[in-house]
Amino acid sequence: MESGPPGPLDGSTDLIHYPITFPEKGDFLIDGNLLFETGGKNKTGKQTHHWPTDKAFTAAYGIEYGRGNRIPLWLFGFLY
């Protein structure tokens, strides 16, 4: 039986390329470059205003469509 390429469910870390840290402001900092804040549909970008706007995003639940730097949280499920 052939085995497929390593993946996130087999304990392999081969697919992980970017470190994730937890900054003082914002929720997740990816590769020291992209800042993500998570929250509900009324979440504002107050916690990310200190970051360049092209590298700061709000992942919000309770919204169907994204606009500007707001991304619907459910879209991240397609990346798994």
C-alpha cells in the first residue's frame, strides 16, 4: 500500500513554514509579519492600528462576506 505525502494529521511538521507567535496587541502574529485579530462581527481594528494596514487583518465570525482587511472566520476552514 502506498503512503501519501506527509500531512498535518500524521504528526509531520513538514508543511509548517511560518512561526506563529502571540503578540501583546492582536491575537496572532504570523512569521513576524502578518497580524491577525479575531472576534465577532462588531470587532474593530483598534488592536491592530499600530501595524501597517496591508499586514493587519481581522478574522470575524458572524459575517458572510469580507471587505477591506476583514475576513470571515469561516473562510479559514477552507485552509485546513
